[in-house]
Amino acid sequence: MPLDFTENPTSTNEILERMARAIKSAKNKSSWVKLLLSYHLEFLYSNLRIKSKKIDTFF
């Protein structure tokens, strides 16, 4: 069974690192992959934009 990483408490820096790694790995993929990844990250972390200026700036 896959782990649910949203249940573990993580810091803003860890979230930013995770998002940056995902974007970096999608850099050489197709435009569709990048688009889907951006929607996915927005869905997962949009609620944190209000709480963290760093995450808001990332988006």
C-alpha cells in the first residue's frame, strides 16, 4: 500500500524541496506532463499558499 505523505507533518522547506524535485524531474518531459504536474501540485498544496509566503511565491 502506498504511503500517504499528506498525513505526515512536514515543514515548508520540505514541501518546497519536494515540489522543486518534481518540477526538475519533469523538466525534460513533454508539455502535457508539466501541465499535469502543475495541476497536481496546485491541488495538493494550494491550501498552504495562504499560510506560507514561500509557497505562494513558488506558485
